[in-house]
Amino acid sequence: MIIGNGPAGVVAAETLRHADAQADITLIGDEPEPPYSRMAIPYLLMARID
């Protein structure tokens, strides 16, 4: 279980998944949307990524 679905929580989940592909991983956060890269928002708004 990882508390926080921000960048650090997502990296922690990815690291755990890489170490154990069968592990049960749960991200807990207070945002209603799935985790996303806040750093990518300007590029998304400028239509540089999908």
C-alpha cells in the first residue's frame, strides 16, 4: 500500500512492479482522477503530446 498518488507514489509503484510483477500494489490518494504527470500538462495544452 502506497499513501499518495503523486509523482513519488507512482514512481514507488513502478519500482515495486519492476521488482515483483505479481505484487499487490494499492495507491491511495485523495484525488478523484487517476495519477497523471503534472509536468506534462503544458505539453498537453500545447498539443505536443496526446
